[in-house]
Amino acid sequence: MNFKNFFLRAVLALSILAAAPAALAGPIYRVTLNTGWAGQSGFLDLSFGGLIGAGSSVARVTGFQGDFDTTVDPYFEPDDGSGQGSERANGSRAGGFTLVAGDTLALVSQAVRFGDSFSFDLQFDIAAAGLASDFGIGLLDENLNPLTWGDTALRFTVTPGGGVEFVGAELASVQIINDVPEPSDWALVLTGLVLIGSMRRLQSRS
């Protein structure tokens, strides 16, 4: 292979690699909770799960902002005894949490101080099969009593092989910050694949 062909292939490969993550990424939901109850302490709970037969969809929660009580470590359920969670609920506020749905709830609970807003980014890897699961966002007082109607401030329903729907109370808002792939992303990937195929056909003829 001469240098020119090698260079062209390298450029095409880099173009495809650069475009593929954007083309394949699912929506990222920016969740904001505008809380009241100034001067009160409590908990922000994130839970993910469903009924027996629920698909093992994955929720990734990152980019936390708000008045978190950093003197209290996050609580995980289930816990493998290490204090760092388990394969179904783990992570950190700085690096983000991962929750895997199942027929019992995966839970991350964080101590907070109310009176300001809390926000984070949420993205799902949706399972191919199984029953739907609910990702719930709950606000509890220091005695673990729900502060919102219906136990959750916001709930996302994740359907394997399908999509995501959400409902919530007035204090919660959701903004989709990267929706479906841009046509230009898909076009770049497809163009690169076509060009690679054309180069191979030309080489086979020569």
C-alpha cells in the first residue's frame, strides 16, 4: 500500500470514528428540580427498576449541581458490602452514577440541603427485551418522608425496544440537550463507508 492510499484510509477512518458517537448516542435529559423548603435537610433519591421480567436497561447520571451535603456518603441499594454499591448501583457524584434496572429497585440516595435547585444529566442505554422499568427521582425530608405528591418528583418510563416517556410534578423540568442524531452525522458516517468500499473495488480491479 503506498503512502497516499494509507493517508486516505486514515482520514476516512478518523472521520467515521469522530461521527459515530454522535450518530449512535441517545438523548441526554437535563433534569432540574426547583426545590423549596429552605433551611431543611433531606435526601435526593434516584431509583431504577420494575416488575419481574424487567429489561436490564442502564441509566447514567452525571453533571450534578446543587447543595449536596458532602459530609455524608451516597447510599446504594443493593450493596455488595463494600460501601461502594454493587454492579447494579454504583459510582460517585463527581464521576456520575450508573443504575441497572431489574425486578428490584437499584437505588442511589444523596444527602442534600434544600432551598435551591438541583440539576443533573440523565441518559439511558435501553435493553433490547423485557418489561418496562421506571426511573424515579424522589425528594425526602430528613425522616425519609416524601416531599412531593406520589412519592416521586419526576418519573421516566423506559420500554425495552422502545423509547422513554416522562411525567413529573411542577417543581421538575426536563430539557433534551441532544436529541436524535443529526442528519449530517449519519451522512458523514455513510459517506466514509461508501468511499472505503469504492477504494476496495478500485484496488481489486488494479
